[in-house]
Amino acid sequence: MNLTADIRTRLEQKPILLMTHLVLGYPSLTVNRQVISQMAANGVDCIELQIPFSEPMADGPVIVRANQEALAKGIRVADCLAFAEEMIRSSPRSTSCS
């Protein structure tokens, strides 16, 4: 199933979906795993996993800071992609954006 089809299916079950956002690597991938697990267990429908980058100025100061801290700790695109793959494989309800 693709993301569009998954969202349509979920909208048939409830009229409003809950979407959340995480900056990967902030504060750590270990904490990200725990937070994602709690979000999924508590009914979050869609979780945006942001790959940190150096100039997220349109995101506001809190997300800018999270990006900066994740990058300072050494998070890389390859780490984020591997983490996203892990999360998709570990959740039977997950759907990638492809």
C-alpha cells in the first residue's frame, strides 16, 4: 500500500488524522525509537521523520535547534534512511512515502 492509499483508508475509519514530526537523531535515535513506539501505541496516524539539515530556517527556532544538535552529534543521511527502514519493517501498520 502506498501513503495516499493508506491515508484514504484511515480516513474511512475516522474523520481527522493525527500527524506528528520528529527530527531524526534529536536527542538520539534511541530516544526516537522510544517516542515513535509511544506515538504508534497511542494512535498517531502519520509520523514525519525529518532528516536533519544545516539551514532549516523556515521551520522556526525549536526545530532549527534540534537540527543543529542532531548534526553536531554526527547524524548522517545514511543513518536516517537506515532508521526509517528499520521503523517501517518493525511496524506492521507503517507505510513509506513511496
